[in-house]
Amino acid sequence: MQAVVVAAGEGTRMRPLTANRPKPTLPVAGTPLVERVLDAAAPYVDGFVLVVGYRDEVIRELVGDSYRGRPVEYVEQTEQLGTAHAVGTAAEAVDGRFLVLNGDVVVTDELVSGLVEAGGTAVATKPVDDPSNYGVVSYENGLLTELIEKPSDPPSNLANLGLYAFEESAFDAIERTELSERGEYEITDSIGHLLADGEDVSVVEYDGPWLDVGRPWELLSATETLLEGLEGRVDGAVEDGATLSGPVVVEDGARVRDGAYIEGPVVVQSGADVGPNCFVRGATVVGPDVRVGNAVEVKNSVLMRGTNVAHHAYVGDSVLGQEVNFGAGTKVANLRHDDENVRVTVKCERVDTGRRKFGVVCGDEAKTGINSSLNAGATLSSGSMTRPGEAVLRDVE
């Protein structure tokens, strides 16, 4: 059995973090999303087919030609025209029953095993509080009767998770699928063809963690969730004057200097250099080769590879891309004075994050001048800069 992993999109709602990489390669709790999907599927499949498109070279370099001993084949979706179109590009690479998994969600092996064990064609579902915001399944005796997108009167509380098992007959159904009103070939329409053909589609109910990571602050939420069960370990160098409290992972090749106080759950990845005399706390990942220096506090944040926050800075509830440099004295605000939720611009619209505390999003190679002040919800685009002493109240292009 193979797993077709759809990883072709940019993830425009994640900008500027996806300016230089596809969303499936963004790290959650220190591990790229697509690797988490492959890890969950590996025990149940004998090969992977990755559907790639935007910045495909990044995924190819990350995953390689094999993953956990299973061969990896790549097919290219040159134009992103929906999930059915993406799966259809894999037709020549697939032999027999196969899984379809999204490369940009957090799934568990329990969910994957449920699809595998269901046999035939199967749809993964999860009970949700407000099913009207999802595609919802209508079913009888464990078999799907209809998939309804965002119904005003949901027939059940089971949301379609967009994860499937298919027989090869699915490719015929995909060929008969027409463009939807939003200009995409929808896999749910293909499933409708299978139902019309009289094919049984099992409904697999799942009630474990499933995280759709679509916007920058959801990287934080997913990281918080996945670090809840963190078990501490020290493989790197921790100087005698450093303090590790709670679950903290210090990977091989990382260094924690004298006077650093780290309050878990925190992951310090290989090549990172933390301290002296700094405070790192609260569901934080200090990525590979990151520098957190003297008199710096980092709280509940993700700092990606090669980022530098070296002197007298505060970073709270923020996501910093690769090779970001915060000048000395840079401070991030992560709380509105009116106690309202922080809002962030996503695809030119202001969006409520649902978070009372949220700081900033910085694209790769963004730089701040010394003593910059960054307001809650501000976004710094890749390669952008602030002036010394600047108060950043709006997004920086």
C-alpha cells in the first residue's frame, strides 16, 4: 500500500513564512509538517508518492528519495487546481489501494491505521462542536451517504478531515470530476461519483488530535499541543550555572550557557546557542543554529533556523522565520491594552487570531534596528528592515 501525500501548495495564508518554502516544510514543535505526516504513515505503507509543485526543490531536498526505508516518488502538479487534480497526477505512480494524506496537517498513526484497517474506500472524520464550518458527512450503518460542504443544518457532527483511503477506481472518478464553482477539482465531488457508482465508502470516526495548520499563529497552537507530552533529555552541552526546569530537550550539538534559565516545555535544537543570562519559557522551540543571547527573554515562540536574538530583547508569542536578526533592544508587544484578541493581516484582510496574546510574524532574513518596538500582530515580510528606534505599528513590506 502506498501513501499519496499532497504537498504542492504554497500556503498563501502563511505568508511571509512561505515566501521561500512550501507550507509542508514549516516546522511544528521542531519537525517539518510533511515529516510528521510521513512518520505517521510509515508503519502502514511500503512507499510514498509526494505530489509537489511550489518550491518543490525544498521538499525534495528535505525528504530525499527514501524515507524511513520506504521509497519516495515525486510527481509534479504544475498548476494547483484542487485536491482531486493533485491526486490525479499520481495515477501512474500508484498501484492498488492507496492513502491520500495532506502534507500540511498534524495527524497521528492512530488516524492513519483507522483508514488502513477500514478496507476499500474510506473517509476520516472527527466529531466537532460546530460542524457547519466544515464539510460534514451523512452516513448510515457506518457507510457514507453524502458529503455536504458547510451545511446550515448539519446531518451529523462528523467533520470530513480530508484524509482518505481509495481503490484505483478513484482515478476514473477523478477523470469525471468537473471544475467546482471556486475553480478547483474537488475530491469530495469525486467521492460523489463513487457513491453514484454504487461503491461503498466507509466512515472512519476518530477523536484524537488533528491540527489544521493554516495560519502563522496556528504554528504556535500546534506547537503548544505537541509539546504537552514532551519528555526532557539533555544530549548537548549544558554549563553548570544554567538551570533547566520542567521538560526541556537540549539536542546534540546545542549549547546552553551559564546563567540561562529554561522553563519547559522547550526544545533547543542542534547547533543552537542559548545564553548566558537569558530566560526561555513556555512551549518554545529554539531552532537549529539559533542564537539567544544575553538579557534576552523568549516566551512561547518559534525561532527557525539561523535566527539571531542576541542582546537585550523580548520575543513573546511570535514566529520568526529563518535567518532573522533582531537588533539589540528589540521588544515585541504581545498584548493589546484593550484586552481584545490580536488581529493579523492574512491575504490583505484583518483576521482575528482568537488569541489574547500574540506577537509578530517575521519572514526569512527580516532585520530590526536597535531598540525597535514591534506591536502585537505586526508582520515583517521576508528581507524587510526596521530603522533604529522605530515603533512598528503596521506591517512592514
